[in-house]
Amino acid sequence: MAPHTLRRLTTFAALSLLAHALLIEGVRLQLPRSAVEPPPLEARLQEIAPPAPPPPRPRPEPRLAREPAEIAPPPVATAPISTVPAYVPAPQAAPAIADAPPAASPTVDETPAPPARRLPRKGEISYILYLGTDRFSVGRTQQTWVVDGDRYRLTSVSETTGLAAVFVRQRLDNVSRGHVTAAGLRPDYFATERLRSGKTEAVAAKFDWNAMTASIDNPQRSVALPAGAQDIVSFAYQLGLSSPAPGRISLPVTNGWKLERYDLVVGAEETLETPLGPLRVVPITQARRAGEESIELWLAPAHRWLPVRIRFFDREGKPSGEQLVSEIHVSDE
């Protein structure tokens, strides 16, 4: 081994023995400290003065409703100036429904209007008879009349036909007789006979215009006869003679079983599709009462104001039948 290497090994071994001896004896080694130690850290809390408040802003002057520069010079007149605008447009009212009663209690005309025309001397109207709301044809209705001098006779016959007659045979005969006066039709006698399910029902009403009483059947009794009273067939023709204007009409009507006052609402003219083509018509609706049957009809001004459609409602207010015109024949000869 080289001499210098031997010396290095000897020195390393000596240092190692010295370190172990010091450790065993508990001698602590301490690294040398710097001659000058740094000053200790010190934290101080210092109160910061609050920021100075901003200088007070000048208070604005109260403004007028309008800028002074825009105020017009006062008028010469001494009348006080109104704060309401000079013009306030009135709200437009919603369009009124022609056949609806007005909001306020309406004034019902109970005086029969004098007729504007006379009934043609003779005529015949054919109708298709529908059942309910299904527009299913079940038969036909034929209405005819004859005017002889100052007397008239008006008949209406409705019956089931075709397949409907095979299952349900029904027939309704009505006849109205009376005088033609300056006020229109004045019935003296009305009778109805109904065949349904093999049973026949018949009633009649007799009018005594001198005593102003009417004899009603089933049960037979005498009731007061109001002026202008009609029967269930004549009243449609009487309405046509007076060319009713939109509004409300009160008309006494008998069906043979009872005499009651019909409250009728006359609507605005409209278009109705019929087998004769589109017709301008005036609808007239009986105001419905709970538990009572009612009727609605349409008059055609271009056809002598004759009834071209008649619809019936049951006691629940549901359509029970309808007659729609298919032919009209009239003659004044």
C-alpha cells in the first residue's frame, strides 16, 4: 500500500473513534454561531385615522311638474285650469250579441205590432224533418194554408217516413182556424192530435174573443184570453206578418194543453244554408225556462217572411227535432 494512502486511512479511523467517544459521553456538538445576531422581529398595531367625509353636496332645488322653460304663459281668461286632459277617448263598447238580452232589465213589447203585409191567399211549405242533433232525416212536415175572405185555415202535418217509420211510427196533426183582421191572424180554434207508440193524444183550444176567455183541454178549463194570443202554429206566421226588428217580444201562445206567454228574442239577420240554397233569415228564439220545452224559428224576408226553419228543444234544453225547408209554393190568386 502507498504511504500516502496509509496516512489517509489512519486519519479517518482516528476521527471515527473520536466521534463515537463523544457521542457515548453525551457531548453535544454545536455549530458555530454568527458573531452578530439579527434583531428580533417586532409587530406593532397602529390606528389608522378614518377618511375625511366628502364635502356636502349642494341640495337640489325642488323641480316643478314641468320645467320652467316649458311652462306656457297663463291664459287671459280667469277660469281655473283643469288638471284633467282636454280629451279622453271613451272606451269602445264590445259589440252586442244580437240575440242576447241586454244587461239591464229589458222593456218587453207586449202590444202586437200591426201587420206590415198580408198572408198570401194560399201556400204550401215542405220541410225535411230531423231528429235531435245528428241531422238524421226521419220524415217530413207539410204546412198549408188557405185564406178565404177574412177567414184562414192553417194546417201542419209531421210524420216519420222510410226506415224511421218502420221502427217508430209517429204523426202530429195541427190545425188552426180563425179570422184575418187588421192586427193579423186571430185564431178561433186550434186542435192537435199526436200518434206516438200506437197511442193517440188529442186536445183543443177554443177562443172566445167577446168574453176574452179560452177553453183549454186536458183537463178542460177556462182561462183568461190575452190580447193578441196565438196558437203553436199560427204564431210563426203572425210574427212574419209584422216583420219584427231585433229586440224582445212577449206573445201569448197555446199548444192546446196550456196557454203561456212566450218571451221571444229577435236576432240580427244572418245566412242559413238550406236545400233551396243560402237564405237570409231572421232568427227568433224563445227564452228558455227551467223544466220547460222551447222553440226557435227562422223567418226568410225574401220569401214573404215565412218560417223556413223550426227547431224544438226538450225540457232539458236539448234539441229534440228540427224542420228545414225544402220547397215553398205561394199564390195570391
